Amino acid sequence: MKRKNAIMKLKLLIITVCFSMQLSYSQDATFYVRIVDESFVPIEQEQMREDNIETLRIKTKSETFNSVLSKSKIKRFSQAFPTAKSEWLQKVYLVESDESLLENLKGNQFNKEITNIEPLCKPELCYTPNDYSLAYPQTNLDLVKAKGAWDIIGSLPRLPIGVTDTYFDTNHPDLKNQFISVIGNYSVDGHGTAVAGLLSAQTDNSIGISAISFNAKMYASTNWGDDNEVLTIAQQGYRVINCSWLNNCSHSAIQDSLYKEIRDVWNTIVVFGAGNDIRDEECGSLMAKVYPASLPYVLSVTSVGHMFDVGTITQWGALDWKDVHLMDVNNPNSSHHHNDAVDICAPGYHVATTQNGGTYNGFWGTSAAAPQVAATACLVLSINPCLSAQQAMSIIKNTADPNLYSISYNAPYIGLLGTGRLDVEVASASAAQSATKIFNVPTVLTGTNVIESNYAIKNTDSLIISSGADVLFKTRKNVVLNPGFKVELGAAFKTDVNVNNTINCY
């Protein structure tokens, strides 16, 4: 009964007033006003561009009010709650402008025409879990902007992640609730435990550290280095698999065919580390291509620093500079692998993660960089499960931050570090955009319609539910109704917003 009541509540109309800024200027203000004089209601809005800033020229029937409006930079002036039943709320408008307009309206000049003026604080995003950097600094998550991604995905269910690696400490306080299953022959190596922590250490549990996937469950196999194990996990339906290992130093037509099938037939993203430092003698040089990482059907990940700003000299030297490929800028052999088969970079030096025995420590290697990309793939596909593996991989690569190539210390590696450094927030935003149904041209909905979308539904142009129509918006995150939305008399309009909704992939 409780679940039924919860679902009924979720079927209530959810209206999110949203606005976007292409460029920001100083002293912005966002506020509600309630206009009781019809002559003060905007009747015309003209888009303008002034000093490289998008603004609106607002016209009302009141010349006095028009004069005040013309002296301010206004970016939004529209009904705040266009579908509200209350006549009182129908008169409320949301305004975004510079502070001068707010200050002018706060005076007594229009106190009869505008009865309520209520400033809003700037929306705060970036939810911080209570275990973020609790046991160990997590500057890697700061660099890849994990917090912003968590605000985008919210409480949407996470797809599980597959991982093939060594021993997993299933009793670690940050891991014991995260495994669906652990199969294979156990060893005592701590590599798997470290990788698992980066994939999905339990997050927001007041213990240890956070992880990018924010509580995705893991299917773990200790049969690492086995290509068939990767295929088997993909065939079980796992859409993301992390493999922080290599098993070949040359191209194999068989592996090529296998991983192509894994991506294109089984619709699975496989993420590999690109190879570690020269001391490990991985295929002979730091530019060597290791396999399966260097195949075109997987994501190959190399490392950058994340702890200190470029130029920082610590007691240990010039180490771990943000977005710099070399761990030590004075040591040309201190990087991990780089070549033209690398797809993307992620923090790979001294990355905080779980360790055998319930502890935490820093973890080095592309084995550390890869699971951060795999966890991002989990978020991307959780936001939009209708994406193919190839589409999701393209989103991750295309949203990477390319600015690392402008850092002088990375000049020797132009074109060898992939498309840039992982940006979890932008990748998640791109996935959300791909899963949002947008009515961006004038639309009239008639008859019986069920409009579905994996993330959101919104209008940016006129959207009318015509008389006699029966329309349902079904989605998982939110419904955003902007100016131009209207439900005519005699029409039925409902929303079903539920994170557990199942949306058909067309």
C-alpha cells in the first residue's frame, strides 16, 4: 500500500521552472514578482544581444513600467507557474535580470501594481556525499567534476558494472554491500580491491570515500586477463566492464573480432588501462600499444595528475600536477603509456581508493584511471539506457576536456592522450540531453498521446494540449514546462515522473 501511494504521488504534475545562461554578468538577480495590474504584464518580448550578452526587451501596456524595464538587462520575464490552478499563482512571474531592476521594484513606485517581490538565492548544485574525501583526499573527483554529474543523474537507478580483476576484499566496509557476485579463483593481491573502490565504493555512507558511479553494484570475476570471461560477462547483460589489465603486445585479428562483437552485438562498453610505466616493461616502451586496450572497439585510458596546480613545488618536488601527463615533470619516464590508440585520460597517480583489510591508500597506474571512465560509462548509460555502446563511448570521448593539450608540459604528447581529460559532468549532461524530449517548434497535441523520455520532457516553444486531447508525459527525472505551454479547456493532461519508469527505446 505504501508503494502504491508513493506512485500515486509521483503521478502529480511536476513543473520545474528552469532558465539557462549562455553568458553571465555581474550582480545577477533572480526573483518572483506578483503582478496584479494587467497593464504591467509583458505583451511583447524581443531577443537582443548587447555587449555580447543575450537580453530581452520587454514591452507592457504601461509606459512608466517600460521606462524602468529599459534601464535593466533582463534575461527572463515569464509566468512562473503557467499550469497552476490558483488564480493567485497565475499572476506570479519569474524574473532574471541585473540587480538594478530588483532594487527599483523594491521601491514604493509600483507597490499597488506589484504586490510581491521575493528574491531567490542562486540555485546550488553539486551535492557532496558525507564520505567525500573522508578517509583520503579525492582531488581526482574534483578534477573530473563528479559532483556536478551526481546532480544531473540524481536518484536514477544505476546500471551494474562488470569487472575482471584480482582479489576483491568483499568485507571492506566500503565494498561489502556493493557486489552482486564474485566468481573465480581467489588470490591475495590487492589490485582488484583498489579497482573496485574506484568503480563503486559505497557512497554517502559516512565511511571512507566516494565513487563516481555513486553506488552502482558490481559483478566481479577474478578470472582476469581472459578475453572469453569478458565476452561471458557481456552476454549476461552487463553493459559496462572494466579490465585494468593487458594480455597482448601486438594486434590480434581474433581479439579485434571478439571485442567488436562485444561492443556491437552485446552492446557493451569495455574499458582498459592503456599501460603503465616503463619499469613494468609493458610491451617495451611508453609509446607501445598494449592489447586489448588499443583496439578501436574499447576505451583505452591513460593517466594525468590531479592533486596540485601546474607550477606547484611541494616537499616531494614537481609532482602530480593537474592535467599533466608526467607524474614528475622533471622525469620524462614518469608517465604512463601514450599513443594514438588512447581514447581519453583520467587521474592515474596517487588516486584514493580502497585497500585490502578495510583501509585506504593511493593507487597508481592506468589501472586507476580506467575504472573512473568505466564508472562514468555507468552514469551515461544509467541516464539514457537507450544509447548504444558506441554512442555512449562517443559521448564520453567527445565531452572530454581538450585543454590539457594547451599545457606546455603536454606538448610532447599532442594526439597521444586521446580527446582529453575525462569530464564526468559534461558527459552526464550530454547523456541527459540525448534522453530529453524537447518540443522546440510550435506543437499542438491532439487525441490520445503518451510522450516518453528516459530523462526529461520540456518545451522551448509553443506547446498546446488541445481540447479533447488526452496526453500523458512519462519520464524518469522531470517535466519542464516553459512559457508557451497551454492546456485547453476539455483537455486531459497528466505526468508520470518516476525514476523507476521503464521507457521504450525506439
